[in-house]
Amino acid sequence: MSEHEHKPLFAGARINTLEELDEAAKARRAVICMGNPCFGAPKPAAIAIHQQGPQILAAFRRGLYYYETPRRKKGGPRFHKRREATDASD
């Protein structure tokens, strides 16, 4: 990765070839490429591989990555608890 490239948040390994993109599609993986309107949000690799050639080439040049689902920290709350409003008139 050069100094001008930034790895997107929640990005896994970089995809460098059409073969890797095809394997991702067969494995039903999602891909992401920041700065590219076609791949800016996580998309299934099966949809990405059916884009036009210039769009796929642009995604490879910018950096096409496997999308990794964000994980919550172990032991953290699953849901935010609502704060009870305190009555100041006590």
C-alpha cells in the first residue's frame, strides 16, 4: 500500500485479481472500495464481478477489499439501556 492509499474501515484482505473476486463471489462474500461510487458501500462480490470492465479496473486500482462485519467488544452491552428521567421535584 502506498502512502496515499488508505485501507477502509472494516476492510479485510485486498483483492488483486479477477480470480480472487470470482472466488469471493462463489463464497458469497461482500466487498468494499472507498472513493468509488460503485463500491463505496459493502456490496456482494457477485454484483461487483458483473460490473463493466473499467469500473472493476478502477476498483482494483483504488483498492478493493473484503468487507469484514464490525464486531462488538466482548462483555459489552448488546442494547443501550434507556436512562430513566429523574424527577427534580422530590
